[in-house]
Amino acid sequence: MNNSASFSQYKSEDGRASSASGQTYSPTGTPIPTPFPNRTTSKNTSSYAVTKTDSLLFNKIDERQRLARERREEQEKQNAAKEAQWQAREERARQHYEKQLEERRKKQEEQRMKEEKRRAAVEEKRRQKQEEDQVYICLFYASQAS
């Protein structure tokens, strides 16, 4: 049997074979479930071992809670940074929009002033032409009357 020979180096004192992982095997190579010691009924377990085991268990739970809290805090920091970036981007967009509105208003005002000047110039030219025409008409009628 090649299988049993491979387990011979891992045989325990009672003759059962086991692997390096701590799993116990029967001579046929099938795993044997490892019994869990019962802390409350075991007469061999001292109160120190129970306290130590409980302490290790609580330390492990505390460590998990601490790591979870750190992950939450890190996530909150990242969320706060993203929020700040988003708000800064929104503020820049708002300022850009307001600047564009102001430029548009300014351009419209300039166009309105330019159009108003043009109209005023056209009106002035029309008025001067009308005055010249009246002078010519007066001269014409004066020359006709004489």
C-alpha cells in the first residue's frame, strides 16, 4: 500500500496518521473529524485557558471592529473629499455661467448703445437735410418772387 506508506511519517503516538495541516486521517486515508473540546464540561481545561481563549476571541472581535471603524472613517474621508471637489466644481461652473451672463449683458448693452447712436446720427442727418431743404425752398421762392 503506497498510500499508507506516505502517511507513516505523520503517525501520531496512538498510531493514527495525520497531515501537516492538523487534519487526522485513518489508515485508509480518509479524514477523521477532529473533536472540539467543550469548555464548560471539560474537566481538563483550566479557568486560565478559558479566560485566555475568551480574551483572544474578544481581542479578535475588537480588532475586527477597529478595522471596520477605520474602513468607515476612510470611506467617510473619501466621500468628504469627493463632496468638496464636487462643490468646488459646481462653484466654478456657477461663476463661469455668471461671467458669461455678464458678458452677454455687456455686449447687448454695447449693441443697444451703438444702435441708439446710429439712430441719433440718422435722425440728425435727416433733420439737417430738412433744414437745408427749407433754406433752399425759401431761397427758391424768394428768387421767384423778385
